[in-house]
Amino acid sequence: MLPHTGDKEAALPSGETLTVAMPNYNHAPFLPEAIEAVVKQSRPPDEFIILDDCSTDDSLSIIKQYAAKHPYIRLIQNPENVGVIKSLDLLCRAIRGRYVCFPAADDFLLPGYFEKAMNAARSNPDAGVIFGYFSVVDAGGKEICTIEPTRLKDTAFLSPREFLLDYLEAESAQMSLSGATVYRTDALRAVGCFRSELESWADTFAIRAIGLRHGAVYIAHKSLAWRRLPQSFSSSVEDRPERAFRYVREAARLMRSEEFRPYFPSDHVDRWERGYLAIARKWAVNRLAAYAKHGTQLADELRMDGGTSGPLAGWLLRQTIKVQSRLLDAIRKTTKSS
């Protein structure tokens, strides 16, 4: 079944139009703040598409209330839950603006971002992406830290080479400012939008591929509050580092492919792959330590009660051992190949 699309599809104005495309699944507690942060921008979007991925909470009623107040909000409803990446792919097909931003439904944009981004777009029409830096906040919105580039201090256009040397090469392999990014829509579609095989790194890959093709504009402006939640799509990677091993390998394969090889220098790809695999191995070691502690506690519990805790504790112990074995196998494979 195809998604149900609302009937609000009035023609967009000419010029540098902006679409906001927001996927949502069960983020009702954070949705009002996320939507308010968009509609209260000093330069509001020309189109605001919210795709609900078959939520089971109050998300739909919240979205419909805002859509009734703001004519540029359009709701798309998935008939079944398809996940974040598939939802982003559906949104990519629905975009009509020349530029697009994909804020998450559990984050919130900060004032003035779209005005600065669209001014940069008008001044630098060839730039493929426009990005700022952001705050990391907890569930209540309290700032934990700020994530910003090491070398980039002032608002400026970066040529593809400057994007490589002053941004990609200057940062950790896992660095991503994707939440605070505005994409030129045609450039995003030209790199395949968000590729499902890259999982939570799909948006970061797209940004890098676009920046290395067309250049980028960095805005020295705190643009987004990124909410650090244990259950979020991006946060889940550190808890399941075997996923990172998988998408790093796939991203490196794409960078070396005939399609992307002209834009990703081979020595950069080698350094990035080694760097990210080293980070993922640290995550895996941390998880192993946590599972080892958990397994020891379960084993002690089984010994102390003589097995009277029943099959559940024994099953949990076996699952813990399986996860440890899988993580160890992933660490061995990446250590040998890198």
C-alpha cells in the first residue's frame, strides 16, 4: 500500500523555495516543540511535510492540529511501519522545494537558522549543502555539550577541496552535523538520497558526497538542539556496534565505487575507514565489558538459587553469551582486515 497523502499541494512560489521534511514515529512527547521550532522560524518554510510512520501514540492528532493552523503543513501517513530510512526515501520523493531540511521529530531547530541558511543559498547557488553546528541536549532539553567543527570558525563557502581538507580531514571519522543541514534537493537526489544499506549513516554519507561534488556553506550559527535519547535511531549504534562495522564497510565500498570514486580520494577513504572501525571496536569492547558484567551477575544468580529462578535467567545468560560471541567475531574480522 502507498502512503496516504494529505490534499494540501498548492503551488510553491518561485525562487529559492524551502521544504522541511520531518519523519515521525511515536514522538508525541517531543512533536509540539519540534513543529513549533519550524513554524516560528523568522524565515518559515514554503512547504512542511510531516510523514508519520504508523505511530501508535498521539502523534497523528498533534500533527493534524498544527496542519489545521498552518496551510503549508502537509501530512503523509504510512499504512504500515517501514522504519526511518524508508520513510526518508518516501519524503525525498515528495519534496517540491529547491532546498530541503530533515529535522528529526525529537529534536528542535533553533531560531534564525532558516533565514541564515537561505541567505547563504542565495549567495552561493552552487553549494550542495548548507550546515551549522548544534547543541546536544537531554530529554528535558537541557544542554549537555556543543558539537562544532574544529577548524571552521566563520560563515564561508567551502570548495570541494576545502570541504575535504578543512572539514572532513580535520574531524573524527564519525563526525556528523547532519541534523543541522539544508540540502539542495537536486544534489541530494543525484547521490541517491538516503541509502538504506548505510542505516544511520545514510544522511552523513549523502552530505559528504554532495560536499565533495558541489562544495558547501558552513554557517557559524548554533542551528539545532539534538536530543540524546537511548532509544533514538542514531544512538542505537553505540549499543549495537556490529551495525557500525556493517555500514562502515558498505560506505567504504560506495566511496570506492565507480560512481563516487571521482569525489572521494582513495587515501582519504582508507584513513576514514580505519578511523571509524577503530571507534566501532572501542564501542564493541565497551559493550563486551557490559555484557560480561551482566553475564557474571546472571551466573551468580543461577548458582545462588540452585536454578530455582527458572528458565528465564538461564535463557538470558545464553543470549548474553551469544551477543558476546558475535561482538568478538566482529572485532576479530575488522582487526584482521584493517
